[in-house]
Amino acid sequence: AQAAEMPAPASQSPAPVAPRPTAPAPVMAAPAVPPSAPAPMADHSREERVRLSRRRQTIAQRLVQAQQTAAMLTTFNEIDMTAVMEVRSRRKDAFKERHGVGLGFMSFFTKAAIGALKAFPRVNAEMRGTDELVLKHYYDIGIAVGVEEGLVVPVVRDADRKSFAEIEREIGALAVKARDNTLALSDLQGGTFTITNGGVFGSLLSTPILNAPQVGILGMHTIQKRPVASGDEVVIRPMMYVALSYDHRIVDGREAVQFLVRIKELLEDPESLLLEG
């Protein structure tokens, strides 16, 4: 007899069916990048490169050095120049005839600075290293002179021993050498204090930078008529702002203020400068 077909056991699973392959996702084309505009040609006519001269490089290095090594601060005052201008106006012709040189303001300020330096000797000093102060008992005053490439500071040696005429004559000679570029290194070395006059260029007020290793520099400025109080009245006087930049490591604020007050006193009573030698 023909055998009957037996059904498959209930636990037997049908053969797995392989999944149909999916169609690949369409790839979007990257948007076209517009061509970049050509870089504009540099307009060299609007710029100019100039190599610094050795003198200008030296000046730059010294100015940065002064800013980085000193605790520099500036204090200000103002001077009534009436008395100095009257003395100068009254005596300039006789002075020129006798000495062959003009009587300028710089000799008055040099004498006044020396008087103040004698009263406050720490301003006539320099810092050696980090722990030593050198007080100078002589007065070699640097006078800043403007030249094409910046300021140079020739030195009037032993200015306290020189007369007004000798100071004016020496300043004039050093200024000529500075502008002719014939200053010797010895003309520039060894100053103990510096005076600079921004007033000749019209400066009303400034903060001069120290001439390292000195610890003080006096800034003169333009003379300008201004209303000031005289007692209970308002009068018009020729006034000048003055500035003292100083190394605060050496000079206290009290000394700096009193130094400028002393200069003010001497210049507002210029006859007293004769007593300063």
C-alpha cells in the first residue's frame, strides 16, 4: 500500500526569504561654486616703506627702554612769565651788544632748574642696578634740540658755574652742531638732568619721556595769554604750563611737586636767579 504523506512538524519554520535589494538613494549634485573675483592689485602708490636710520632706531630703543625700566610719572604746574618777559625785554639789547648772543628763555629755565636741583638733590641722580642711587653733585644739563630725525640732547657741562651768556652761547653752538649733524658722542653723554621745550613747536601741554638713566626731565611749553586770578581780580597774564616727568622709584610725588613749585618761584622772581650762581 502507498504510504501516506506525513505533515511537517509544527515546530519546523519555513526557509527565510532574502530581502530585496533597495534602490540606491539618488546623489544630489553639489551646487556649482561661482568663480571667485580676482584679488585686487595692491595700490603701492598709497603706501611707502621707509627704513629707519640708525639714529632713529637708537632713539626708538632708548625711548622704549625708558618706559620699560622706570616707574615714570608726570606732575604739572603753571608759571606766570610776566617778570621773565619784562627782564628779557628790558635787557636783551644790552645783553646782545655786550655778549654777542641773544637772551633767550632757556638760560632762565636752566638756572631755575639748577636752583631746584640743589634744593631736591634726588632729582639730580640716577639708578644703578636695582639697589643703588647715585647722587650727582654737579649739574650737567641736557638741552633737547629738534632735528629732522627726532630729538637729540647735547649737554651743557657744569651749567651751575656758567653765566647766562655762557649758557646761551653754548646752547646755540650745540644746536648748530645738532642740525649740521656734527655732534660728537662726548657732546651727548653724561647729562644729569634734561630740559625739553615743546613750546617752540606750539605744544600747550605734554608728558616728556625720561632721558635714561636720568630720573627727571623738565618740559617747557608755549606761552599763552590766559585769565588768572590776582588777589580778588581777574587779569590777563602770559602763562606757561610746565611738566616734570620723574622716576617714582627714586623721587616721591611730594618732592616732584615741590621741585616744580621751586622752579615757579624762581622764574616768577627772576632777579633771585642771580643768587643761584
